[in-house]
Amino acid sequence: MLKSTKIAIIGILSLFTLFLVSKAEARPGERVSFQLFYDQLAPYGEWVDDPEYGFVWLPDAGPNFMPYSSNGYWVMTKYGNTWVSNYEWGWAPFHYGRWYHTDYYGWAWVPDYEWGPAWVTWRSGGGYYGWAPLGPRMSIAVNVRIPSFHWVFVPNRYITSPYLHRYYVSHRNQVRIYNRTTIINNVYVINSKKYVSGPARRDIERSTGSRVSVRAINNSSQPTRVAVNSRSVSLYRPSIDENTRSQARPSQIVDAQTARARVAERATANRNSVQATASRSGLESREANRRTVEGREATSSRTNAREATRAVQQPRVVAGRSATQAPANNSRRMEAREANRRTVMGREATRAVQQPRVVTGRSAIQAPANNSRRTEAREATPRQSVAREATRSRVEGRATTRSNGNR
């Protein structure tokens, strides 16, 4: 009997605890006025009185800003994939309200009172995950075609990276990848409220090949930047009193026409800045190329000078003897070849004088060093022959005279 009573008491306490937890989750954090959005976001952008959506907020985050893409990443919580923004003001526009895009403003935020891990729609397929902001009045089960440039795609394996922006697919490939994906309809329900949870934990673990931690969500007491550690995500998550919306308004309001003119001016200034940067980059690139060419030419000149010096100091062997070679430039090479030619001719002339050759059984001095010496040698040979003939005739004449005398 006593044991049954204890079990009943424990059951009642458990139910009471679950009731308190569900009440706390239904209204997380403190309850605040809708005015909080207008006051807290004013330093980071401007509030515009839009004829369709009322007061909308334009963030001062640069021309390339895109919600759920710029300066943030995904973590897994019990609500599913939860966007962690690195902006100081990220606690509000990525968890309350909706984003939409127009040619007049770019991206603008429409505030609302309901909190969510991220107001986006998801797709998967072909090895990619993709997401896009849900516009105002869009259901979380939206299946309408959102413009392709609203989507962000990454390979599945990088979905948990804190440096998510490094892996975004380029815009030119988005349509092709979009056509290979389908809607993810995973929804988390708590206290009759539905939250878009995106890819399931098990699917992400299969895609990344690593364990995915499910972090708890802690409520911060101040509207500051989201803090993340290995176990939890701490963010400012107040309950917004929707009854205060009609009385709340921004302290500074810009009319739609002025806002559009400012956006156009910023876009023009940004284009001019990009063009100026590109022009400076082009000039710097050309100057760098010019300096590189000059550097190569100077290096080549220094190399040639070193080779010329080395050629003068280190003679090379020509026909068994050394001759100075200076290959630094054409004139030096020509001088070296001319010196070699003269040296060879001198050697040949010396050999011709010192080493006679036999001509018709007798020796004759040959000097083949040059044409003049060869000519003199040829002329000397017939003169010697004539002299020998004259001597022979005289000898024969004396012999004849003696023969006649004897008779």
C-alpha cells in the first residue's frame, strides 16, 4: 500500500514538472512589448513605412547581405536546424518575423511576435542541402516556387561547418541544383506550434560521416549576439506581447520614396567603388607586370655580365692550344674567332717553313702559310731546274772538247 502511494506521488510530481516545462517553453524568457524591435534595431539600420507591410527594417549590412546566408551558420537543437547569427542584432530578424526582397529596398525584414529556430524552407537532393527565407504570409509547408537567387545551396558534408559561407554554390549553378532537389517537410511540433526543422539529425550524420550534437537552447537576459558552446546555444528569446503591436512605432521613420532613393544611391556608390577598385587593381597588376619584366631583364643583364667575365678569365682549348673566349656579346665572340683563325694560320706557316717536302725526287722548301709563300715556292722550283740544265750542258761541252783534242 505504501509503495503504491509513493508511485502515485512520483507520477503526480512528474506530470506537474512536465506541465511547468511545457509552460516555460511556450513562453520562453521575459514578456516584452513589440516596441523592443523598433528600439533595439534602430542603430543597425533604418525603419521604413512601407505601404504594403507597414514598418519594415532595412539592415545596414552591405550590398551583398542575404538573410540566412551572410555571417552565420547552422547548429542542431531540439527544434531542428537553428540559425546562429554573428551579427549583434541577429537574435531578432532571424528568429522572429519574415524577410522579403524587392528591387526598391533589397532585403527587408517584417517583424512578428512568434519565435522560431529559423523561418526558412528546405530542400535536399543530388548531394546538396538548400534553404531560402520564407516571405511574409508564407506557410511553413510552402511549396510555391521561390526565386532561384533566394536559395543557398551547399554540399551535404559541409552543412554543420561554422565557416559555411566558404562552401556556398555559385549563383550560376543554383537553378541546375534546384532542379535536382525536393522539399524537406520535417516539422517540429511543441505545444501546438510548428517549427521548420530542416534535415533530420540522422540524415546529416550520414552525409557528414560524423556525430551531430544536439544543443540545448538557453535564454539570455540581454539582446546581444548569440553565444554557442559544445552543449548549448544562448540567445535572447523573449515572449512578445502581440497586444502591444498597434501602439508601438519606431522613433525615426523613413518614407518609402526616400528609402528607395537612398538604396539607389548606395547601389550606385557601391558600383563606383567596385569599378574604382577594379581599375586600381588593373593598374597595380600592370605595374607589377612591368616591374617583373624589368626585374627579369636586369637579372638577364647581370647573368650575361657574369658569363662574359667568366669567359675572359677561363680560356677554352682550340686545336690543342688555349684561346681567349669572350661570349658576352657578338663583338667579343667575333674577336675571339678572328684571333683563333690568325693563330691557326701562323702555326701552319711555321710548319711549312720547318718541314720541307719532296718535289720530283728533290727537296723544296714549302711555305704554305699564305698564298704569297706558296707562289714563291712554285717559282723557285723551275729556276733550280734551269740552273741544273745549264750545268749539265757545260759539263757535256767540256767532255766533247776533250774528246776532239785527243783525236
